[in-house]
Amino acid sequence: MYLYAVFFIILLVRQSSALKYLFVPENDEFFNDCSKQPDNALNINGIFDMSNFTIMQKDDVIQMSGNITVIWQIHPGDRIQMSFQLFRFDRIGWVQTPYSMTVFNICPILYDEPQYWYKYWTKNIINKEDVKDKCFYSGTQLIHKPFELNLVFELTGLPLNGRYKSIVTVQAFSTKNVKRETSICVEVEGHFERLN
Ligand SMILES: *[C@@H]1O[C@H](CO)[C@@H](O)[C@H](O)[C@H]1NC(C)=O
Ligand SMILES: *[C@@H]1O[C@H](CO)[C@@H](O)[C@H](O)[C@H]1NC(C)=O
């Protein structure tokens, strides 16, 4: 009985303190170059050929469709590490927030249902059965059905107000854990709208 009661209270607390947000990007093309591009870092066009992919923003809704082809020159089997860091604009500059995440190897979980990026993006790749073992290796073509990018987050903690940007970095490592010459750095700037 006691355990149930505790469980119930935890559930209530969690539900009441989680805030739901929609991230609304600033840039119609969604991805920006990094403002402090690290050495040998490429932008979005260094990882994907997006010439057959369209991004359209209508009101707060981002519509995406078409196909992208990976052109990043790394080796099949490389471990691909991805990290996200959220920054907030505070009066004169960007300040890091506690929201950050590093994924040691994205390849095995790129198409995993519980992951955020699956919900937002990779579930819309219609040839996922053919490409799920190919990760971001050069030549892989990702065929999308048209979809709306609906970046809804549930977060606890301080409310999010103002301008934010997320810096996404992608690095590849050989099986001997040597970092490849080039990496990827992109920024996405926008603001959060409270949904509840
Ligand atoms: C874009 O689509 C055209 C026509 O289907 C195709 O020939 C071309 O290879 C595609 N380019 C990429 C980068 O996927
Ligand atoms: C994407 O690829 C599919 C399958 O090859 C093709 O039918 C479709 O026309 C392509 N879309 C674009 C925008 O290139």
C-alpha cells in the first residue's frame, strides 16, 4: 500500500512540473552554420546533399519533404558521436543551459522508437529497412515521406523564455578511436512556446 502511495505521489509531482513546449525555429532553412565553427568542421551541406529536400515554414509549422544523400567522407563502421547543447541569449551573449546531451554512438539507435530524433525525424524515412545499417556513411540516401517537424519537448525545471539556440556537433571515430579529420557543426536558433 505504502509503495503504491509513494508511486502515485511521484507520478503527480512529475506530471504537474513537466512543461510542454514547441520549439519554433528562427531561420526558414532551419540550420545555421555555427557562429564559432571549430577547425575542420563542416556545416549541414558537408554532411548531406539536400538538393532534393525542401524545408518550408508556414506559421509555426515546418514542413519537410524529399530525399537527402549523405556525402560526409568518413569510413563505414565508424562510431558517430553526436552532442546537443542548448544556449540561451542573456542580454549580451549566449549562455549555456543545463540542457545538453552526448550520444556516444548514434548509429545503433538512429531508428530506435523511444528516441526524440526518431519521433521528429527518422520515423519518416521510408527506406529505413535498407539504410538502418548504413548510418551516416557516404552514399546513403534517406528517402522521406512528407512530414511536419513538430519539435515538442516536455521539460521540468525553470520555464524557457526568450531566444535559444542548440549547437549540434557530430564527430566520427575509427575503430581505434581516432577522430576523423572533419566533423559537423550546426546551430538551430529559435524560441519555445508553452503548450500547457
Ligand atoms: C536528386 O534527384 C534526381 C532526380 O531523381 C537524381 O538524379 C539525383 O541523383 C538526386 N540527387 C541526390 C543528391 O539525391
Ligand atoms: C525521393 O526518392 C523517391 C524514391 O527514389 C522518388 O520517388 C522521389 O521522387 C524522390 N523525391 C525527390 C524530391 O527527389
